[in-house]
Amino acid sequence: MSRQVDEPVIRASELGEYVYCARSWWLRRVQGVQSRNQASLRSGTAAHDRHGRGVATLQTQRRLATLLLAAALLVLLAAVLMALMGGAG
């Protein structure tokens, strides 16, 4: 199923904006009126970008920590098995 080019796309953030203030959404989306508060909007966008990068970094670090823990457990298991086999002979 293909989407027509002129079909509007409504993002989740727009739904949130509409729920918060339908008039504001209508003015921006339908009438094309820009907020007079552009500096604050840019600042908020930059803050969200920084937060997103921080979350992505933490997710990467968490995956790395999990892999390192798994590797350490494998090394420990190998050491225990070697000690048991060496002690039995």
C-alpha cells in the first residue's frame, strides 16, 4: 500500500501539541503562522537533541557493560572448569 504524495503526515509531537492547544496547532499547521517565540523553540529543540544524544550514549554504554559482564562470566567459568579438571587428574 503506497502513500500518495499529497497525503498529510501528522507526527506524534503534533498530536501532543493539538491535545495541549488545538488553536495553536491549527494556527501553525493550517494557517502557517509561526510562533513569535522562535529563540525559545530553538533552545528547547537543542536541549532535546542534547538529551537524545545522552540517552543514546547511555544505551551504548549499557550494551557494552552487558557484553563485558558476559565475557567476564565466561572467563570465570573457564577458570573454574580448568581448576576442577586440573584437580581431578
